[in-house]
Amino acid sequence: MSDVPTISVIIPTHNRVTTLARALDSVLAQNLKPLEIIVIDDGSNDETGELLKLNYPQVKSYRQSNHGVSHARNRGIESARGDWIALLDSDDEWYPGKLAAQVKELERLPDLRLCHSDEHWIRNGKRVNPRRRHTKLGGHIFQHCLPLCAISPSAAMIHRSVFTDIGYFDESLPACEDYDFWLRLTAREAVAYCDAPLVIKYGGHSDQLSRRFMAMDRFRLVALEKILCADVLSPANEAAAIRTLAQKFQVYSAGAMKRGRTAEVAELRNRYEPWLARYTA
């Protein structure tokens, strides 16, 4: 890492004027100041534009028609000037030492290109404790990332070269685009981790993707298929990915069958047959 790393903060937002100010204030309060703060307004029809213009003139903002969070993140990353990209969802916030702690950890591990951290969870205004399966880790964590999203976007700081090497967030996925991205990255390299809560992650509100899209495993199945086809997995990681795909297929197909979607289940079974056969053999 350079002596003074340049960090671009990317905040995608859509109709979150009530929480965007909190997110921006937490960036402006950082002990280590970023090079720039970029907000991508993904087609908001609330007062987001007025908030940015009146209260945050130092923030770079871009408005686009509604294309989804992946498109908004990607546009922000493409326009960024920093060597490091720090993501922040507009409903979350950082503790003041977040960026400084991650830079310190990356200075200790200069060969790594992603650093994430632990987090505090607030659900419907109350502090809750994550379950054990949500435990955060560093190192080679591909298999840890298979069951569910093991890195929070708001906790991630990523070297911009990563996007050149493995691509951007998949804009075809309406949800679980972060799960897909972490699989692609952790299949190839280790990650750094700050074992301290540096982020406050808020949940329980109605516009969360996990509430808008039921049966999120259907998007995780797409991500698993992609990584299995990428020819980048070690034998152990490939076996773990196949096992996860089979388990998620079983859960998703059971729910789909209950709802009478037999044709969809048959199509998916045929699509995943090469891996399902290896799992059951």
C-alpha cells in the first residue's frame, strides 16, 4: 500500500432520504478522510436530490433512472478516482475509525486486496446479536461464504484492481449480487478482516431486498452455477460448492413444488443435473 492510500466512498441510494444523511455524516466523521464521496441516486423520487444539493455540496452525486443497486454501485466504482473503493449502503453507517482501522490492517497484510470488518446490527430500532452462522472471518474464506453472504458491502474496502480482474457486480441479479461477487473474489484469494465492529447495519425496513424478493436462494443458485463454471475452484472448494448448490436446490425446489411450479423445478433440475449427480453419487 502507498503511504497515503486514496479511498473513494461509493453510496448507492434509492428513496432513502431519511437515512442517507446518517450515512453521509458517518463518512464525514471519519478519522481518516477519504479522497471523495460519491452518491449514485438510482432514480429516487423523494427529496434525495435536494438533501445533497443543500446539505452536502462537497459530495459528488450522479442521478440515473432506476437500474438497481448493482448498476448504481458499478457506476460509482467506474467514476471513482481512488485506488481503494469503500462501499456503504445508504441505510447503514460507519463508526469514526472504520477507514483508519482497515488501512492499518491492509498495511499489515499488503498482498491482500479486500478488507472487511465485524458489525453491529440494529433491527427495528433494537440492537440484536447475529447468529453464529453470520460470524465474520478473514483469510481463505470461500467455503465460509457459501451458505450465505459472509461479507457486508458496507464493511468492505476493495482495491480497484479487483474489479479489473474479476469484473463488477452482476447487474442481471436483482438480489444476492454481493453474494455472487464475494464468491468470485474469495475463490481466487484471501481477504483481510478487522475483528471489531466498525459498521452499524440497520434492518427491518420494508425496502430491504430480502423483503422485496422471496426465496433468495434462487439468486444464490445462479451465483453458484457461475462459480462452478468459472474453472477457478480447487477440488475441495468445488466439492463444497456442489454440496451447497445441491442443498439450496433441494430447499428451493421443495418450496416451488408447494406452489405448483413444477415446470420451473424440472428446468432447474435438468440445468443443475451435472452437479446434482456428482453430489448424490
